[in-house]
Amino acid sequence: MHYAAIKFIQPDQTILIDSGTTCLQLAMNLPTHFNFTVVTPSPLVASKLMYHDNIELILLGGKVLKSAVMALGATTNAMLRKIHFDSCFLGVCALHPNKGLSINQLDEAETLSTMIDQSEQVIVLGSSLKLGKMGTYKVCDSNKLNWLVTDSQSEEKILQLLKAKGVQIEICVD
């Protein structure tokens, strides 16, 4: 999935990369032939980018949610509100066409919502296993998402409902 997301990154952009395994894979395969800025709440993502000369790296601070290995909460959200992102790459816990993007941690939901509010384009990276599901805490409505990058196992009905909400779909090669 991460390879299909790389096409959304352009020279001189400021992008945000969320935490999680798919976002970590994206970080490990970022372009090296042009300059851009990466902002992340994830120490793991940041550690993969330390030696990329073409990337200006900003690691967000705040309370760390150990289970997600990411900074979140009031301090993180205050930092996020000071940055404009050309593109935001989010991992998916649960994405339902009618109920939107959701997660199971309240503080994380608030931080993800702030990331989305600060972004021109929101690209969610989610396998078919996470589509049609709902978490406890809502992050945003589906119509706030610009792109879903997913695998070919995704149910066509769910994809059509997301398209009806304005979400463009990118199916990656498995």
C-alpha cells in the first residue's frame, strides 16, 4: 500500500506521516531525489528518516501513547495547529462509509482530527480488513478524506459508498 501512496508526494511540500506499520513502511520508501518536509508524531517514523539529506524532519512532541508509539494530546495538537500540510498520510483503524474514520483511543482521535483540519489533502492507507468497521471514537466524516489507498480485497460496495462521499480510491497491487 505504501508504494501506491508515494505518488502523492511532490517536491517542496510539507507532509504529515502518522504512526503505524503502514505509515512506517511509507516512511522507509520515501523519495530521495527531491526536497520536502516530513512532520510526524511517531518516533519510529522519525528514526527511519534521520539520514535522508533531502528531507527536513519535524518530530512532534507531547504525551506518548505507547501502544501506538506516537505523540498526542494537547501539546501535540498545539504544535499541529501551527503547521499547514500539503498532504497528510494516515493509517486506518476503522473506516465506515456512513460513520467515517474512527479509532479506539480518545486522545488519538482528537490528534488525528487536528491533523486532518490542518491538511489540504488527506490520504488514508487502509487494508480491506479495516473498511466497513467502526471504532469507539470518531475522527471525522468520510467526506473529509480525499483518497483511500487500499488493497484489491476491498469490498466493491464499500468502495462505491466511499466514492459517493467524495473519496477517491487507489487500489494498490498486492
